[in-house]
Amino acid sequence: MKRQQIDFIRDDCLQMLKQSDRLLALKNQSIYITGAGGFIGSWLLELINCLNDELNFNINVVATSRNWNYVKQHRPHLCKNLTLLEVDVMNPFDIPEECQWIIHLAATPDKSVHASNPLSVVHTITQGTNNLLEAASRVSNVQKIIYLSSGQIYGAQTDGVDVIDEKQFFPSDCTSIFGCYIQAKRMAENLCQIYRSQMRLPISILRPFAFVGPYQILNKPWVMNNFIRDALSGNKINIEGNPNTVRSYMYPSDMAYWILSYMVNSQDGDVLNLGSEQGSSLSDIATLVAKNFNKNISIETTINADSLLLSRFVPNISKAKQEYGLDITIDLEMAIQKTLAWFKLE
């Protein structure tokens, strides 16, 4: 990873420090993060390092992952002020007593993994969450546990519903193999509420939607990633499915700040959407990506069985704004511009 790319992300995090007063409770604290080697975890480490370096927050992070070798090799700057643990959440483990703030990230939203190994997906989400909660129950004076669930647990957004709030749920096909992730995430949320009620653990839940930004893996089977990959390669952008399908994307510096702010300020048992309410069609998103290149990037639509399917995946973030003072600071067009600029630095 080049120095320019590191500096690029640091500049993003510096912008979030304007709101650092909401994070003061984390000064001189220790945070335990599972699955910290992934996209969300990397951005949390970036923001925490920035808080430590620029504002002397002195936050200690104990982080777990199954792929620390990759992080050490490709993102070594993230490993400072960090205790690295090789932990597989599928097996019982302990959380250090000093870690009174806990963030559970371990699970993949990759549908190709859901299809190829659904049993592993279900077990990692449910058993992994149970092991995390058991470990947390043995830590005295836990301040807050944040569980990262998924916006997918709402089911397929129905016609006429522009944005999904935290209390809306739609039918989902539990007989489909692709439903393994959704149903497992729902069970994990239920486990969180059970441990909160029975074990008195201070747990709050975030439901992530979609993101665009540095550290994303462009060969993953996600629309935005594919658009950016194709455009950077000089190829045409191919829309597979209905071009009027609507998605929204949050930039990860906002994402990381929201997670830390919610951890500090949320009420026990609360649930909050994590994403952007700026919905755009796939056609408009492809156009926004293409316009960032001097040469003409053509946009084509592949007609297949999904071409007639029209869907939306956009959260309502009114609760985040009104109850927690959170907002989007980087809109979709700027998020795409920044993401492309970062990848062009490679």
C-alpha cells in the first residue's frame, strides 16, 4: 500500500475529528474488535489511530482476525498501538478484562460465500456471536457491546417503500440457500437481545447497508465494486439486472465515525441503520462512475433473468439524525470520486 493512499485515508479521518467531542468517553479506554482485518475493521482502526495521533485519545485496541498476515503485509500502518490476536470466533475464547468496549464484526456479506458454504456462514454468525457474548459476560463492568448485523435482515424492500426504518420487516424466503445469511443474522440479533435481557449485557445493534470507499475488494460480486473495477480497467461498465434498481452507498469515514459515536451514545438494546438515504438507480450510479474518466466509458445492460426484477435497498436514517445527531458528510458523487482517486494511486 503506497504512502499516498495512507495519507489519503488519514485526510478523510481528519475531517471526522471535527466531531470528536462525541467520542471523549473513549479516551484512555480499551476496545475489543472481532474481525478487525476486514473492510469495516480497517476503517475503524484508521479512525482510532487518527484519534490517538492527533488528539491524544490513547485508545488501546485488542483486535482479532483470521487474516492478520494479510493485514501485516498490506496495511502494516494499522498495526501500531494494537494487540493482535489470532482468534477464530467459532471456538470459545476470552476477552481481556480491560476491554470494556466491544465491537463484533466477524461475518462476510459475500453472496458467493453464502452459496458455496452456507453451513459455515450460519455457524460463524450464530455460534460466533454466542461465543462473543459468552466471553463478554465474563468481563466485569462492560460499557457497551456493538453488534454489526445487516440491513438485509429486513427482507426484500416492497414496492412503494422508499426507505426502510428500523421497525419495518418484509417477507424473506427462508427456503432459499441465499437466505442463510439473513436468517443467521436475525438469530444473532435475537441472541443479543436474549443476553441483554438474561445476562444484563449492555448491547446495541447496527444494521449496515452498502458502502463505497478505499479498502473495498473490487472483485467481490457487488454492483458498485464491479462498476469501479470495470471503469478502472478501461472496460465498459456492465449493468447486470434492471438498470432502475435502486441502491445507496455510505463513505467509510462516515461509517467508522457512526460506529464509534453510536457505541458511546446508544441506549442499551437500541437498533440503528448504518448507511446513506441517498438512493440512486444503477443506471445513474454507472453514469457517476463513468464521468470521472477522460476517455469515454460506455455503459451496457446485460439482459438476463434478473433484468425484470426491480428492487430497492435504502435505509431510513431519520433516527440516526434525530436521536443521535449523526449525518452523512460525503454524498454519493463525492464518495465515488474519492474512491476512484484512491484506487488510481495504486
